[in-house]
Amino acid sequence: MSSFFAVILSVFLLVVFLQYMLIRLMLPQALSKTGRALISLLLTVGINSVPFLYMTWTGTLDQLPWWHRELIIFPYAILLVASAVSGMFLLVVWCATLMLSLLWPGFDRGKRRFLSYSGRATVGASLGVLAFGTYYENKTPEISRLTLSYRGLHPDLSGLRLVHITDIHAGPLISYETISSIVSRANALKPDLIVLTGDYVNHNPDYIHGCLALLDELKAPAGVFGVYGNHDYYTGIDAMKAGFAKTGISVLSDCHQAPKGLEGLLNIIGAEDPISGWATDAQFQDVAKLSGLVIPDRFNLLLSHRPGIFRISQDWKVALTLAGHTHGGQVILPGIGERGFSLAGFFVTYTHGLYESEKEPEVRMYVNRGIGTIIAPVRLFCRPEIVEITLKKA
Ligand SMILES: [Fe+2]
């Protein structure tokens, strides 16, 4: 079992345990201890049979256009995350009430009732917030527009517009309808160039053909370029490569290419994904080879699934690095720091938005929040995005 699935399974089992404790706490006190334990166990097993039933019948369910996602998977995901949030909150409350009851014996009488009310309140609040995050934020990609000025930009590149799309994660949580809509919106921007930075399919190779056929409809005069992400390896890199070979998309794996009509001006470098270390800044294997792909007298555009590459690529004087992978953390707490605190900040250095090198302000990276999600289809203050960048001569 890969470390990725081991982590996912461990988190899942922890959340299921929290869910069991939460249900048990919320059952009426009039029931016996055994009765509460039995009912909680049956409800927990029943609720969590959804993903296993889904995996068993996924072939059948995927033929259905929308209702299995909207009416089964999404509510289940909301309930699972609500259980995690409420369970963790109640653990904190339980520790606090335990300390209070030790310091103040009279407090103990109301402890259980207090916990029960806290549980209901947090479950209710979590369900409301997560339903908003799932049914609104997660389903409404926005177009982020940036203009980046460079003193040394060749005049022929001034005004060049590129569109960046990443982390589609085609699968049960991201439908073909969603991908088709993203492709239409990107084409409607009429960019000169389109770039993709990996994680096209979440994990199931059955989605490769459908996803790549839709992405092949992306059109730009200078071409469509991409790199692979860690999920493309989980899906099966050989099948992904075979799929891309049938498209007009150029996937760059530790190599570079000049886009059509911009030869001598623009150098696109594609970094191969390190595959491992998905929750870290990641270690890139062939750094010397990558840095050797930079052409000093051209505008160098580096595509990397992992934003952690900026720790080293900023020393190569690559004017613009485009990355994804983090999904912006899927939840951003606004008002903390200049860009808000992304949950991805617990794991990686660069989470979302524009970064400038401290040594060279015109050496930049944009970390795209992506289209898809992992673990749960929930986003808060972190809408999916299509990024349009215009280069300008300063
Ligand atoms: Fe991703």
C-alpha cells in the first residue's frame, strides 16, 4: 500500500471513530449504555458503507448523469467532514470539561448535557457551512486575471495571454460536464497559449479517455502544453502517456519546447513530478538537468505540478513558474496574513496565489487553486479557478 493510501485510510478510520462517538453522544440519555453503543455502531457502519457500495457499483453509477454525485456522494462527504470537525471540537470540549470538573466538582453534573448541546450545535453549524462549501463554492470556478510586467520582456511578447488550468481530478467528484464547461470557458478567453499542470484524473483509469478527449478540445494558436502530477502516476502513468499521445497536447517531462510561432522568444520547461512526498515541498530528482533547460535570452516559463520547485527554480532566473497541486488547501481562513491561511500551509511552503522571489522581484510563481478536490468535495473561501495571465513590458 502506498503512503498516500495509508494516510487516507488512517484519516478515514479516525473520522469514522469520531463519527461513532458523536452519534453515541447525541442519542437520548434514556437509552441504556449498550443500546446507545449498538445503535451508534449500526448507524456508523450503515453511513460508511456508502463508499464501499460505490466502489462495488461504480461502473453502473458512473452511467448516471448527476444524481449519484449530488444525492449520494456529496451528502456523504459533507457528513464525513462534519463528523471530523465536530468530533475534533468535542474532543477539545471534553478535555476542557474534564479539567473543569477536576477543579470544580459541582460542574460535573451538567457535563454530559453540555457536551451533548455542543455536539448538536457543531454538527449543525458544520453541516451548514460544508453544504455551502460543497454545493456552491466547489461548483463555481472563477476566472482569475493577472497582468505581470517585466522590464526585460521582448516587445513581441508584450500582450501575450496564457491560460493556466490544473488539478482537474476527473472522477466521481468531477464530472465530464464540469470539464467540458472548463474547456469552453478557457477557449472563450481566446488565449495565445494554454498550459496544464497535472492531476488530470483522480485515480481511476476508466476516466482517462473521457477526460483527455475533452482536454484535447482546448485550442490556442501557440499550442497546449502540460506536465504530469502525482495523481497521474496513481492512475497509471503508462496509460496516461498513451492517452496524451492521441491528443494534440505536448506533455513535457524534464524537457523544454518552444511554442508555435514564438520560437526564439519563449521557452517552456516542463518538470517531471517527484511522485512521492505528496504532502511536502517534494524533492526534485534531476535538478541539474532541469536548470540546464533554462535559456538565458528568452522568457522562461516553467511548468511544475508541485509549487515546492520555486525554492530552487527562483535561483535559475525563470521569469514565471506555474504550479498547482495544493488546491489552495481547499479551505482558506480569510484575514490571516496577506493571502489568508490555507490549510495547505500545514504541509507546504507555497499554497496559493502569486509569489515573488525575495532576491529578484521579476522572478515569480503563481500557484493555481485548481479545479478538483481530494478527500472531500469541499472548498471554503477557495473557489476553483481558471487563471488568465497577460505578459506586459514594463
Ligand atoms: Fe491535485
